[in-house]
Amino acid sequence: MDRTTEILHTRVNTSQAKSNVTPLYQCSSFLSDSDYFYTRKGNPNTTELEQVFQVLEGCRYARVVTTGMSAIYAALRLLKPGDHLIVDRLIYGCTYKLFKDFCQHYGIELDFIDVAGSALKQTMKSNTQMIFFETPTNPFLKSISISKVQQIARESQPSVRIVVDNTWATPFFQRPLELGADVCVYSATKFYSGHSDCMGGVLTTNHEDLAETIAQNRFYSGAILDPHSAWLIRRSMQTFSLRMEGHQAVLREMREFLEKQEEVAQIFYPEINSQLTGYGCILFFELTAEFEEKAERFMKSLRLFERGTSMASVVSAVAQPFSGSHLSLSCQEKAEMGIRPRLLRLCFGFEKPEDLKSDLKIAFRKLHE
């Protein structure tokens, strides 16, 4: 046999390897007698990660996709032309734009409202098939009662689906499926990955029909998470509970520090209650009005807080929603959400709190120059 041919067919026998960590299955296809068929449908690494999320969420089904936005898009694919979608007004800027474009393209009615207020009951229609919201919200970290939304919605339309973006709370602190949600979506790029080194998205549900539809749409759209990212996120999940506890402890101390700063007008932090049992890492605050035009100076003065889209990681970060997460919105749309240039977002990593405080003190002093 020619050496070229022999090289192509040389394989190590791994049946007795018995590794204590599932290896990376960096392959696109499997042999005909394998339990798997094609990585676009499933892969040992994506399957294991989905099983981890089922345990974490306490749910029947989990489906991993390429990004958090892919997860939201997969949820939207549950709708059909002529349906009505209700979305909470306080929402991530890219999600806002996706909803507007998707609904316009597919002929779906769309209303942005305060789903926690009296407007929900008034906005419900006979064709309302989905209500989507984040809790805590982005921005302002407003807590929305999942059970209350579910109760009001089902009284008007029993078939409506409640979809909750639970990225910032995670199942460690909040379990929407146990409170009436039909689907949860997550950006696994955030707390699940936790190291800003890969991207991913997750959808969880207890409904078999929804899980099958999501899996089928994922297969034909090719939106499944790649094996390497699945392997990385699964590895990160081994320290997930430790990181969430650490994030909560650091945030508690940093919040107390910010409350004492004269340059801070208001701090936005979610309500901790029976629904949201804890919280960590991310908060928003507004500078006082006199520093409205100096937010950029404040951010540039920070040395330990990365700038950009990084968040929910081991390293701290700072961002301005007006020019960052909600940049794609018009000035009017930002005003309707209450987003002003002096609103800032801080994400606390695992640097020593005293170092973070010293860094922030310098940045606050720079505001007076």
C-alpha cells in the first residue's frame, strides 16, 4: 500500500483511552455506525454541554447555538406571519433592532411596551403568540415578575409563549422556567464562558415540541455551536458556581463603594427577592448632571477596566450604553429608554476590590479637571 494512502487511513484506537475529560471531537462527520451523524446536527461536545445546561436549569431540553443573538433569532423563528409579538421596552440595542427588522420582514405585528405595567393587558390581542423580555433588563437592571407576566398573558391568550432572556441572572440566581416561562435564552458568551475567549448561545425549555422545532431549524440553518467552543464553554462550566459566587461578593463591595462617591447620581441594581435570589458582576450608574459631557474622560482614565463589548468575565470592563450596546438606536429611541451619555455600565471581574477602588477614585478625580 502506498504511504499516502496508509497515512490517510491511520487511526489510533481510543476505545480504551478512558480519559477523565471528554476530548474535543473536531470533526464534521462520523462513521455510519456512530450514534452521531453530522456535526451540523450534533456532536459529543455540544451534546455534553447541553446536558450540563439541562442539569443547571433543571429542564428537559437545551439547545446550543452559535451566539446569544442566534438563540434569540431561534426563538423568533417560532413565530409565523400574522402573529403578534410583545417586547419589553428596556432591552439590548441589537435585540431591539433584530425584532424590528425580523417582524417587518416576516409580517409580524410588534409592540414595545413596559410589560411589568398595566399596558400588558391592554396590548394583548387574539393573535399575540409571544412575549419577550429580559430580567434584569439591559439597561437599568429592572426586575420583571415572570409569574405575573405569565398570569396576565395567559388570561388573555392561553397559547402565548413567554420567552425570557436570563443571560444576566443565569439559573444560578433565577429560574424562569419554574416561574411560567416557556423558553429561556442565554448568551453563553457571557457568564457561561466567563473568560471572553469564545461565543455561544443557549435555549432551554420543558416543551418537547418547541425543543424539536428549535433543533430542526438549527440543523437547516447551520447555527449549531462548533465543537471547540462547546468544549471551551463546558470546561468553563466547571468553575461556574465559584465564579458566580465570586462575582456577587465583589459586586456587593463595589456597590457600597460607589454609593459613597459624590460624582455618582444614581446606581441601578436589581431587586433581590424570591424570583432573583442573588446577583453579581454588572451594574449601571449615572454620573451627576454636571459631568454629562465627561463620561468619555472618566472611561479613558480607568486602567483596570477594559473598554469594548467584554462583560461577565474574569476581567473588569466599562462601557457607555449610549455609544456602545445601544449605539444602533436613534436619539429618540434612546431617549424613550432613558439612556443618556452619563449612564455607564461597570462589570466587575476578579481583580482585588481595593485595586478597582483605587482605579475608580483616580477616574472620579479626573472629572474635576
